[in-house]
Amino acid sequence: MAIPISEDYWSFFAGEAKRGHSPLYERLALYIRDDEKLREIAARVQPGQPQANLIFAAVHFLLLQGTQHPLAAFYPSVGKSALKDGDPCPHFRDFCLKHESEVVRLVETRVTNTNEVARSTSLYPAFDFIARETGQDLHLVEIGPSAGFNLNWDRYHYTYRRDEEVLTRGPSGARLNLEAALRSEHAPPLLQSFPRVSSRVGLELNLVDLQKPDDRLWLKALIWPERGLRFVRLESAIGTALEHPQRILPGDALELLEGVVNALPAGGAIVIYHSHVTYQFSQPMRARLNATIESISRVRPIYRVSIEWDEGAYPVNIGRYESGSSDKRTIALCDPHGTWLDWRYQ
């Protein structure tokens, strides 16, 4: 979603924080909106990076690293409990000014590598849909995989619930069980076993090295402090990724995509997918991505799975590209953090 960096941006983010059940970030966003110095620090982000996420993650990172300050008392992720009373805003400002150089360094050099593993609850039904439609194994190419958690989607166990109805798939011994509520009358018609994956690769501009403690801590810092279950999922996803490292190529996906796809072996359905990525793209970059996929489809049919903000919702879209033309089907709506799925396709 393209939101102008202005006071409206901070009000918008406060609304997102409220919907995401983060009263701390809701309150701090409204405070930053009216504080020129804090907005100036946040504005030091790299082009295309979201200012609120970066300044909040930078402060969170330093607190998780052990920096001592009264602000820590307001973060449930830092201590066993968090203050429910009192005003965190003056403490946040004091922290940023006292540790300005460290905060600015993180804001200027880090990016939002939030590859929320629970988004696999929405990606998996899309992959299953394509496997059922084609009857073929899948070649998966992910744009912006971050640490590659969603490349490991078939190594997780899934539980979908609606009232008393429970739908489960995946290995019972998986490190991670992902749960999503079903918000529609119909459940996704999943195959009894996962689709077969012939190959998988990620294209990532800003690589995450899970062997580095700072990179792992940064992923944790990007999670909003009140979202305790997300911290648990992250640890399990990291463990799975360390056991099953995926091939992730460094560089600009728009430069790499055509060569990677053209190098795939014959046979199988090619699936290019991305989730919560193109909001960081400029309009010309989005147009170039569309044009690149259409160009590739003149040689082989391409499926494209996308989960991106669109007019107030996050649709799970499947596009099929062949001979330069395309169609698009919305099979579901979903929660940006994978907690619910509203299946729409019949």
C-alpha cells in the first residue's frame, strides 16, 4: 500500500496498529506524528522502506539486545510483564535521543524482513489449487522470501477451524503447527497430501543470514511487542529453516526473475509468488514485474500467486499467464498475519 510520508501516514499506521492489537505502537505512532525530531529520525530509512516499522524495530532491537532504559517496562516482549498504566511516549523519545546514533544506524541500514511464517496458511491453499488444476508438480519461485520461511511451507502442520469443524494437513511431527480460522461457509478443498515440489528458489535483495545472531534478533525486533505467539512461531520457523535451508539468490528480483525461470527444467507448473512485497515497489517496478511475467509466459505458462494490499483487503490472487495474456482469480481473502482465511472460490 502506498501511503504518503506525512502526518496522515502516522495516523494510518496508528490505525493499522490498533487493528493489529498493538496499543503500544498505536499510541507511539500518534506521538511521532506530532514530534518533528522523531519523524526526522524515522525519515532516515532507505527508499521504499516503511518509516514506522523501521524506527519501532530499531528501538525494539536495542531493548531486546539488553539496552537498559525505563522504556523497556512497556514492552511485554522484553520482560515477563509490561506496564499497562503510564505513558510510554516520553520514555520512547528519551530513548531515541539518548541512543540516537544506534537508532539511526539501524534505521538507515536495516529493512523490513518480516516474512511472517503464518502467511503459509494462505499460500498453501493456493499451491494446492494450482496442483489440482494442473495435475503437475510445482516449481516455486518466491520474490522477497526474506529468511525463506514460506519456502518451507510443506514442512509445517496446518489446522483450519470453523466452529466445531477442524481440517488438518501436514506432518504431525512438524516443529510448527500453523492455525487459521475459517471465516467462510466453505473450506478450501485441499488434497489429502501436499502438492509435490520439484524445485524452489527465492530472490531476495536483502539476504537474511540465520547463522548470525544479529539477523535472527532483527527478525524478532520486527514483530510487534504484544504479539507473543508470533515470537513462538518465529523460533520454530528459524529452527525449520536451519534444518532445511533453501536456495535464496541475492539481488534484484526484477533482474533475476527471467533467467531463473528460463533455467527451470521442462515439466511441472511454474509458480511465481510474493506476499506483502510489492508495497515496497514503485509503480514502474510493479509494471516491470507484470511485463516480465507476461514475457516469460510466451515461452511457458506461468502461475502467479500474490497476497498484497488491495482496496482495504488482502486477497489471495492466482493469475495464469500464457502467450502474453493472463487471467486472475481471487480464491480467498486472508489476514495479513495468517490468522484467518475466507475461502471465496467455488
